Amino acid sequence: MTVRDRPEVVLTHHFFTALFDFGFLSDEGAEAFKRLLLGGLALAIAGGLLLMRLFMNKYGLLAGAPEDYAREVVADHAFLMALPMWVVAGAMALAGQSLFPNEVDFRILMAEPLSRRLIFAAKLAALLLFGGLFIAGTHLGLLPVAALTLIGSTSIGSAASTAMAFLASSLLASFFAAFAIVAIHGVLVLLAARHRLLAFSGVVRVVVIGGLVLVLPLVLRLPASADAFAAGAWWLVLAPPAWFAGLERWLLGDTASSMLALQATAATLATVAIAVIAYVRLYRRFDRVTFQSAVRTTTPDWASSTNRRSPAAPVRHAVGRFVSLTIRRSVLHQGLVVGVLAGAGGLVLDSLLRANWRVDAAVDTELIWLLLWTPMTMMFVAVPAMRMALSVPLDLRANWIFRMTEDVEGRAEIAAAGVRVVLALAVALPIALIAPLQWSTMGVASLAVQIVEAAIGWLLVESLMANWRRVPFTCSYIPGKGFVPQMCVKAFAAYVTFTGATGLALLASLRSLAVAIGLTALVGGTAAILRWRRARRAREMGLLFEDEMPADVYPLRLYAD
Amino acid sequence: MLQARGLTKRYGGLLALDHVSFELHPGEIVGYLGPNGSGKSTTVNLVVGLLEPTVGCLSLLGVRAADDPIAYKRQIGYVPEEPTLYAHLTAGEYLTLVGRLRRLPSRTLDARIPVLLRLLQLHDSRHKSMTMFSKGMRQRVLVAAALLHNPRLLVLDEPFSGLDVNAGALLRTLLRMLADDGRMIFFSTHRFDMVEKLCSRVIVLSSGRIALERRVADFERDGPESLEATFVRATQQPDFAPVAREILDTISGG
């Protein structure tokens, strides 16, 4: 028997590959997803090169100013530690369901002549490989940028000692991020009631992913926080990357950072201890993850799902409820929806936090512009992302029931159901979230702004869903149909145009009620026409259950037919 | 009446079904038999309208599937081979979804769903999502969903798979009564005993063609040869003893 055939190696390989398994993708979709990842990698490399260029300029200038260097490098190193932490935590959170041996592992593997010890050891090894892969990958990727920050490091120590201190702190920070996710899941598995385990696990994953998306803008702000680090700002004790930046300083002999260093060490030890205890406890009580009872719903009775009166559009009603139940109960779709909304929120959070709220808002154009720009930005991100979330399928084989019951009027109702969900979550929700801030700064005039915002949001949804002919979650899905960098350039141009134009329209609506009424009528009328066209197209063309790649080759047709 | 005329289905170069024709009359239960890969599931998918034939046509109660697929499918209740349903829903939620998609009034759903759940012994599990339902429980939910709109044609693909003895007996009795009430029942199976007990006619499929079509009563009248023996002969099944011997030799050897 070769090493590759040994059961522990085979099992570790199985668990490792399972961590990358996106079960919702078809073979074609998985291929497209790989292309999407490659596109993402290309973007990451481009971003890294841009970062290098920025750091090269910055540290070239700082080489002759030791005091400035010492102040700036702390914040930059905190940033360079935060990026791998974010990536590693995100990867571990996405693989959350597979962090511990689960019921499927039990049913399949315990029937084989394999010991429980072997199953746990293989799972742990796969997990370490998985985490290690992301830790190594992100650190290798950031190595050139980190090297640039060592220019001029002689002001705080030798380049070698600074490099060693940075690497040790950064690796520890990534280990902390990985073990923190494992610890959270471990505590949950041990403490949650067994019949609630699946639901809790899903909620935790959603909250962690949502939180990570939300803090991304704050991570990107770290390089500009040198003054906060120098002044020992209060928020440093709440920001894990700052702890490890403090640890690096302490390793280089800065005693002022000893509290942050202590916090970093204690937090890492605590998360490792909790993760290990969770594994050991689970090893002894494997029944915790097996024979989980089915998720009990809060539905009081079957009759609560129907109304006594028949709805005017029963198919739309049925599909709307199907979407709502799926988002509530499918961990994958819940994660997608929360991720989308958190992403949209995260994009504007940074700007809202930086705004000067103490000035007289009524006369501060910058603040008003920010509050008009915010919901538009959230909509611009959330509408296409929510459309994508509704496209990710759930058990494709079960969609036969929709194919069997399809009828002409039902097609239009089904298309409308998807559009309504996007309108509710990607348009109405951002408007409702920002409305109190707008009200407090603009007063009653903000009502006109919100009506125009709703009309613009409706038009955006109808434009992006003009060809929507799917029952949400029932059509096969091919992600990344276009070339990612090209799509990003297009999206950026569209974003600038959309937020710029709509911001001006909203500003005009704020100043003149007549403009607001006129714009609402124009935009709402256009949206209504698009809605009518969408319904007609859905009725004529039927529902879509198989996603298709766009034709890659567009013939020029330079010949005569 | 269900009429299938010259049904042919090609998947690329593969001929799955080759000019299959049959009829199904009200009150009849037809058993559809055939070895794996003979084209049974393809026929079922064509009959319920999930696939379109390459050549041939289907009509149900005078409605041609090609002319008006929606009206055609409205008359059909279908229980698929695998109990594929949206398991994150409860049984009641799934039946409500199906009822609404079929545009049944709320009053009808209110009257039918709890009774079906109770009679099919799913009432105690009505608050649970179907993720942890056994295959038999899911099969019962699908039977309820297929009957909810009172269809004229019931198409069942291995309906007894996963059902316990009691549920199997209930379904058998129910199918008999539905047929007596004038409904058409087309069911695909591997179980000869069920065909013999339940069906009025049997169609045997082999390599995409009809190898045998006969009334079940004729087997008793014409002689001692059992349905199983007839099936083996009609589908030209090999002698399995040498195959079993070879498997035994393989696992016994090094």
C-alpha cells in the first residue's frame, strides 16, 4: 500500500476537497465558478500591484524621516495583518458546516472499518491544511508589499528583526482569525440544543460573514489610522489587527504596546483552547452531531400558510412565500442575502462614520450629498447582488413541480414574485434604513426625496430584471458569465454615472417639490412600462430552468447569405 | 383517454425510445415494466410533459401535449421515482405551494390538506421540515401532492419504493378505487407482484421498444408461465447464474 492509499491520507484528502465543494453548482457552473475565481485572482494581483506602487512612493519618502516612518508603519502593518485575517476568517466561516465531523460523515464513515480517532484526526488535518493554505497564500501574496514597508526600518530596529517580528505577529493574527471561527462553531455545537443546532450554526455563519463584509471598509481604512495608533485611540482594544500590530511593536522593544500585545496573546490562546476543548469534547460525545432532529418550524399549524381568502395572484403568493421560507431556512441563501445586504451597508458605513455630524446639517451640502448618495449606492450594489442570490439554485431536481404546474398567467406572476423580493430587500430596506438620518437632517422635505428614491429604485430593478423568467432558486446557475476585470470596469463606470446622476436628481427634488413630482412621474412611468414588457415577455417565452452561457463568438457576417 | 403515438426520444446520438405507442383508458391501471435503461423513465417524463418527444405525439382527453402543454399537464398528477421535493418546507407548506401553483382556492386547500396529511399518517410530523423525513414519508407527501387537484391521469414512477407494508397496502387500495372512479393510472415499476395484484394491463419495454403488451388476466387464462418468466423472455434477459458465479469468484479470489 502506497502512502496515497493509506486510509488516513485518503480520508484527509476527502475532507479537504469537501471544504471546497459548492454543491449548488452544476458541472458547467463549477467550471464557470473557476473562471470567476481566476478573474478574482487577476483583480487581486492588480490591486496588489497598485498597493505596491502606493507603498513604494510612501516609503520612499519616509526613508529619510525616521519619526514619521515609525508612526506610519504601525498602521500599515496592522492593515497588512488584517487582510490575511479577513481572508482566512472568511474562508473558515464559509466552510463552517464542515469544521467538525457531521452527521453525513457519521452515517457514511462509521459504517466503514474506520475508528472515530482516525475520522477526527483526518478532519482536523484537513482543516489545518485548509486554513494553512489560505494563511500561506495571503502571506506570500502580500510579501512584496510587506518588504517595501521595511525600507527605512533601521529607525526602529534592524530590517531582519522588524521582518521577523512582523511575520510572527501576522501569522499569529491569522491563526487567531482561523481558530476564532472554529471556536465559535465549537461552542455552538457543544452548547446549542440538538434540534436547534443546524439553525444556530446557519445563523452564526450568516452573522460572521455579514460582520466580515461589514468591517471590510474599516479594514481598508487602517493605513490612514497612523495618528490613532500614535495617540492610543480607544477603539484599538476592540480591533484585533491593532492587537497584533501592538504585539509586533512589543517584540521590537516598545513597552507602550504591552497591553495590546497581551491582548493578542491572550485572545489567541483562548481561541485555540476553546477550539481544542470543543474538538476533544465532541470526540467523546459524537452523538452531539449525529441524529439531529429535523428543524422544527415555528409555523403554528399548516393552515397558517394559507389565507382563508384566495389571493388574487395565487402563484405569485405561493412563490413569494417559497422565497421567504427558503431565505429563512436555507443556510446558503440566508448567507447570500445577508452578505449582499451587509456588503451594501459596508460600502456606505465608512462614509457615514467619517461624516461630520456636529455641523448644522441643514446648511452642510457635503452631509446632504452623502445622505442622498448613500441609499443610491446601497441600491446599486444590492439590486444586482440580490438578483444573483435569487439565481443560486436549491435542489435542482425538485424543480419539476414548477415545470409541471407552469401556466401562462403564472409565468408573469412568478417573474413578479422575484422582482417584489428584490424591491423589498434591495430598494425598500436601504431607503428605510437611511430615512431616519435624512429626516433628521433634511426635515419633512426628505419625504419627497424618499419617494423619488423609491421610483429610481423601481426603475433600476425593472431594468436589471427585464429578462427575469425564473422561479427563484430553481434554475441552474452559471456564475461569472463575463470576463471579470472587464465587468468590474463596466460596473465602476455604471456606478459613477448612476450615483452621480441620481444624486443630482435627488438634490433637485429636495429643493423643488415640482421637480420631485415630475421626476417621480417620469421615472415611475418608465418603470411601469418596463414592468408591463417584462410580464408580457414572461408570458410569451415561458420560464427558464436551465441557465445558459452567452455565445462566446459573435460572427461578423461579412459574407452574403 | 391517454394516447401515445410513435413516441421517439433521442438524446444526441442515443436513441432512448423508439416509436412507442399505447393507449390508456379511463378506469384502467397500466403497469409499465422494463429493465434499467430500457426507456421507462423517459416515457414517464414524456407522458407527464417534462420532456418533449423528438418524434411522436401525446394527447390526453383530446388535448394534444404539443398544442396546449399547459392544459395537458393540468389533468395529470405525478409521483416521481426519487422523492425529490423542497425538503426545507414542512409537508403542509409543500402541499400549499403545490395547491397554489395549481390555482386551487384556499377553501379547497383548507379542506384537503389536513385530511390528506392525517390519512397519510403525516399529521404528527406536520410542523417539521422534511429534511429528516424518511423516503417513505416523502413518498407519501408526493402522493398527497399528486392527488391534491383531483387529476384525471395519475402517473407514478416506482410509487411503492420506500413505503412500509401498511402505507403500501393503503396506496394499492387507493389506486384501485381511483381507477374504479374512472381515473387513468400509469405506473412504472420493477415489482411483478404489484403489477399482478393491481394492473389490468402490462406493457413491457426493452431497449426503447415495446416488447410485450398484454392484459394481466390473460396470464392466468393462457397458461402457467408467470409474468416474471414472460418478462425475462420478452426482454431477452441473460441467464444470471453465470454472472452471479463470476461475482462470487471475483470477491473470493485475490
